[in-house]
Amino acid sequence: MQVGIVGLGRMGGNIARRLMQHGHQVAVYDRNPKAVEDLAKDNAAPAHSLDDLVKQLKTPRAVWVMLPAGDPTESTIASLAQVVDKGDTIIDGGNTFFKDDIRRAKSLRAKGIHYIDVGTSGGIWGPERGYCMMIGGDTDVVNRLDPIFAALAPGLGEIPRTPKRDGRDPRVEKGYLHAGRNGAGHFVKMVHNGIEYGLMQAYAEGFDILRGRKHENLPEDERFDLDLTDIAEVWRRGSVISSWLLDLTAIALAQNPQLDQFEGVVQDSGEGRWTVNAAVEEAVPATVITASLYARFASRMEHDFAYRLLSAMRNQFGGHVETPIVKGTAEGEPQGPR
């Protein structure tokens, strides 16, 4: 299939590459000309404007927007709506707030333009591992674009199949889900990221407790100088708390056990806040996710080992770099997909 990609950052460029590796024709545009040039070297068709991108695609077109949530995505989709035709599809693969998806879909539908929201997880590892996708939109449009999603998804891989799934959607086992109508995809991804906050916080606190066991204020015979790098590695192998996040923790600790390249300022992508707000709307207690969100706020005031480990995990899965907090700014606004 043909697809246009707008936004060639950490994930957009890699999505374009993975699609080309699977035989799809990709046209690319980014405000940064070098990003476009780099993809052109990998046989993507370069575009120098949104209008140029659209002209390179045959109808019915599919244009995938991979930009930070908020105004960059909002303004780009509004501009695309002026140059695509009826029957074309705009895909938002970033971390958009699901209520914005619902609003956009209604507006674009009135113009005869399809809209698909795709919560995309995989970070900087996507080209190798594939992307887990949670998709919202009309069934016929999602089905028509299935070759794109199938190419980006991880596939069955070596994960053992879950018993008694006979008769269910086989795409789910391959790593992508049509979650429902517009907004459903990003809603599922939003909660996914809220859970991620809680898991990361639990690992960070646990390793901080292990590290603190050698403190001189403890009785001497109760002190242990524990090797966190080896503990992370042994837990990866057969432990009930093994996970990809633990794999990334082990990588970070093996690279630098003290994590002193990190200050410990931990941003929140916005989706943790949205998940907590959704829990309030539904009167669902979300104590772990809420506490982990507040812990990220606290990281901007005091930076201990647990916060450095949180920063290390974010860097491992998403390539996130610590950003200094400037007082008086909107802290923790959405940073883009991961």
C-alpha cells in the first residue's frame, strides 16, 4: 500500500522504515529537511510540504501523523484536511487525548474524510520488535488499512499463545487491536501508559530499597551491599515480575550501575494525568497510578536513585532525554508517543 508519514522523529521515521521493509510505498514529510533527506536515502519519497506529500499519493489516500500531542498534531491535521480529498484517511498515531479524537472525527466526517486514532507503543525499539497498536475508528476503514497495521505489528513471535482464545480476533495475537469507535484506540493507550507509570514506579522504589540496605545507620549485621545489576538480571529469568521494563532496567544498570548520567527529573507524558482524570470521571479508585503520577511531580524537587532509575527506563524504551523544568511553564504536557 501507499502511505504518507508526517513527523519523522524517534518513532515516525522508524515507522516509515518498517513499512518500507515490508514492501509498502512511503512518502514522508517533516519540517526538518534533514529528516526527510535521511528517509529518502532509504527509498522513501521525499515531500517538501503537506500539499506535496498528498499529491504523491493515490486515492484513497492514507496519511499517518506522528507528532507530539496538542497543537503540533491539531494544526497539522487541520492543514491536511484542506488538501486531502473525500474518502481519504488521516491517521493520528501519537498520544492524543481521546476526547480530541472524538471531536476531530466528527469534524472530518462532515467533510467526507475518515479519521483513525492509533495508540502506538514500541518506542525506539519498534523497528526491531514491531509496534503494539490500539486502533479506534470505523470498521471498514480499519479493515482496508489492515496491511499497514499488520506490517507495523510485532506478529505472533515466540510468545506462548493464550489458551481458549479460539474464535477471537486473530489480529490481537499479532499485536494490534481494533478497540472500537473513534477515541477508543487512544483511550486504551492512555490507560496503558497509566499502568506503565505504576509499573515503573514499583521497579524504581524496589531497587532503591535494595540499594539502601547498605546504609550505615542500619545494624551492621543487617547491612547488605547488593549488586543491583545482577539482581535485575536474575529477576529477568523465570521471576514472576519479569517484563520488558525489567529487561530495559537491566540494560540501564549494566551500562552504568550508579545511573549518574541521569539527574532524576522525570517528566510525565500527559497520559498519566488523563488516566487519573478518567478514573475520577468513572469513580474508579486508581491509587497506584495516581501515586506514581505524584511521584513524578516530586522528582522535580528531589532527585534520588529511584528517580534516576525512572529516567533511565524512559530513556531506554523511548529515547526520552531529561528536560529541565522551568518554573511557571506548563509542566508535564504531552511529549509525544512512545
